[in-house]
Amino acid sequence: MRTIDHLARRRGAFAHRPSALAAIALAAIAIAGCGSSAHHKSAAASTSHSTTATTPATTTSSSTVSASQCGPKPGVKATGSPIALGAIVTNQPGTSFTDIANMAKAYFTCVNDNGGVNGHPIKYYIETEQTNPAQIAGEAKQLVQSDHVLGLVGNTSIIECSVDHKYLASIGFYAIASGIAPECYSTPNYADVNMGPRYSSDGAVQYAISQHVSKIVFDQSNVPGTGYIAGGPDAIAKAAHVPIVNLTENVPISDANSVAIKEVDDAGPNGAVVLNFTPPEALVILQAAQKLGLEDRVKLWACSTPCNTDFLAKSLGPKWNGKLFVNAELMPPDSSNTPTMNLYKAIFKQYGSAVSGGIGSFSQMGFTEAEIAVHALESIKGPYTVKSVNAAFRAVRNFNTGMLCQLWTYGDYPVHIANNEDYTVTPHNGRMVLAKGCTPISSVDPQVAAYRKAAGMAPLAPGQPTG
């Protein structure tokens, strides 16, 4: 039905491998185009099987892919009754996740133009919010009670999971999300394609420690959940007997020079600075460090997943080659030439005009969430209802997204960290390239340990770089 690896994934089941993980908050992530109205809607101990790459690596499989391969009938518009889905995303100054939902919408639009889901088009509603609990609760009820959505796909919000998880549980909804708040990972009704800021920051800190740094300075946006996010890096650094200093910055950052100086002075020449910010905010810090000649004053710089974007790599330029190491929750797009990656790029090119951050982790998340949702919807034989759609979401098991280190499972678990194994990338002449292959997030983080105890470790996806 789609590209060859999409077909293979829908036919095969994979054996279960012991132990898995990932959890919370992307909290300081987003991309520049924030601000906007208060309410906007649009419809339509670390084990490792990894290696370090000293030169840009490429994951090869195939090359030319047309966007029309997203659906079962290229060029034939779906004409059946629409399947309504929705999302709630943060969009405010300093933090915007609209690229994620906009890329999911691009995927759904592509599917609608090429046969739909069993002949049905998807109608996708996007609500934006500004970390106001009453607003968020109202938007969830608007989607469910007024727009009559059958499922939630692409929710990406600083506090939405905290606000809505009890409501979703009460009405039988199981969201496919890219979470931030603790409840996105610690409740039964959300399963995420990302790790969120805590677990992604865990990965960045793990990489820094693997390079034998003597100290970690962990700096992040001053938004709700910073203490929860820092809990993972703190546990990992403590277990490795590496001192860690925690900092927070108000965003948008107004004095990047002072921030960069403080970070470098605290880290010292054999230390590491680890950032957890949206791409624009991380960029102003890194550019300030370069302007002040500070980029070589620490052993390395690292960053959680939001920094994995061409926008940042191109803006930094070659002076940061091999100096910045970014935790990547999804397959590095610049060095990958697989059918799924090329389909993602083709859909982005044809349908992704609203995705302002370009190729990178945020748009990959939206693609992957939509891909999982379509896979689940295709399995439904009878009517599309709240019950059938959410049962299909929850039934997804060992699905090869083509974007993640592991096969992805929703599952009937009390907690969900479905993505808990990641890559590390580094800038190379304006592109993000692979520095280290798939590496499990350490179960020294107690949240990761709890998930692995409940769910085990998901199988590694075929063809992933591990060594």
C-alpha cells in the first residue's frame, strides 16, 4: 500500500525483547512563530548497542519516493464520510509546538488526496493554547462534544496531559501524542512518539558523561515542570559521580551573552553544557557563546531533541562541527535515505507549507503520529466510532514507524514511555549527522525503570544504526 517498508510493517509481527522506556516533557521546545490569538482552530546504568561515528553516516535503503505513496490510491481523493481527529498544542511566545500538529495535518491531507483510510478522508481539528488550564479543559470538551472527534493525535502541550488525562480516561480516549508533562508518560491514556524533555535530556547527559566530562551544567527554559525534567539528568549524573548544576532561564531570552558566560564559567574547561530549549532559544545561546569566543571553553555542548533541526545546524555553520551533540529521538533526516524518510520529505515539500521549522524533530513527530494513527485506522473493519478508533490506537503493537530506534507499542500499561532509545547527532557543515547509534536511555532514571518493569524493552526496529 505505501512504500515498500510501510507494506512490510503492516504485514509483520516482531518478537518482544525484554525491557523499555521514555517519558515526559519537551518543555522548552518550540520554534519561532509563536504569539497569536488565545484560541485558534483549523480543521482539515545504560546498556547500549550503539557506536560513535566520526564521519557523517547514512542509513540507506531507497531514494525516489512520491508524496502520493502516502495513500492506497495515488491521485484519487477520498470521498467517504470523514473521520474526525483533533489535537491540542501550545502556541505562545517562547514556546510553540504548532509544527508538530501542522505536519500531522500535512500527512492526513496527503492521505485524503490519495485514497484516504478505507475510502474515508480525515478531518483534523487543531486547537492552540497558552498554558491556561481552563482554556485547555474547554478545548478538550470542544473537540469531543462539539467537533465530535473520534480520537486525539498530535497533542503537544506543556500542561495538557496534566489537565486532561482524567477527562480522557472517563470517556475512553487514548491519545497518540508528543508529550511534555509528567502525565503524558505516567498515565494509561497517552502514548507518545517522543521522549519528552526529561528523557531526551537524560540522553544528552548520558552522551556527555560517555565523553568523560568532569561536570555537567544543565540549563533549561523556566516553564512548568522544570523540577520534574531535571530529576532524570540529576539521577544519571549522580550515578556516574559527575557533579551537575541546574539552571533555568526565562524565555524569550533577553541577555544571551550573560547566559552563555554563566554556563561556561560553571562548567569549566573539562565540563559540558547541556541545553533544553526550543531551537530559537538554544540558537541565541550558542551564537552568543560563539560571538564571545566561548565555544571551546568547555569540553562539549549538548542539547535535547529540539535542537535536532536543519534550522539550527545551518544557522550555526561549520564552526560548531563536532562541538555540539544533540539527543535525537527520531532518525536523523539528513543522513537517512530510507523510503519512510523520503516519504516524510516528499509530504513536507508538497503539503508542509505551514511547518515553519522545516525538516527536523518536530515535523518528524507530527509525521510519525499521523502515520501510526492511519495504520491503526486502516485496521478497523466496522464503523468508525470513539470506541473502535481508540481501541485501534491502543492495539498498536510492535509497529515499525521507520522513524524510531524501536518498534512502537501503545499497549495496556499504567505508564507509557514508548520511545526510550535514541540517537545522538552533531552539526556538520550545516547538516545534522549521526554521531552515535541507537542507545537505550538509562534505567537509572526511576521513571524509565518503572516503565521497563511494566512493559519490557521494545524490539529494535530493523535497519537501525547500532554499531
